[in-house]
Amino acid sequence: MSNRTNVPEAKDAMNRFKMECANEVGVDLKEGYNGHLTSREAGSVGGQITKKLVEAQMRQMAGK
């Protein structure tokens, strides 16, 4: 498996989305390396990202 970005233009948008999700769950995410995060904090950011993506897909499927 490669760590290559498939759509380079989307990288900035995804970083903004990640920062927005971290802010919503109260995690102090910084630009770049975030090795200071606990597993719980990282998991809450990942969970928020997943939640928002699922909600967006559900809205799209419902035609809204």
C-alpha cells in the first residue's frame, strides 16, 4: 500500500476538514505532526470525521 496522495488538489481541503472536526470535539490539533495526541483524542477526531462523512452521504442519498 502506498502513502501517495491520489488527488493532490484535495489535500488542503482534507486538512481543513480534519482541523474543523478536531475543533468540534475540542482537540488541539496543530498543522504538521501531532504526536502529542492521546489515542482517545486521535480517535475522537477520526470518529468525528467519519460521522460527518456518513451524514453527508446520507443527505446526498436522500436528495438534500
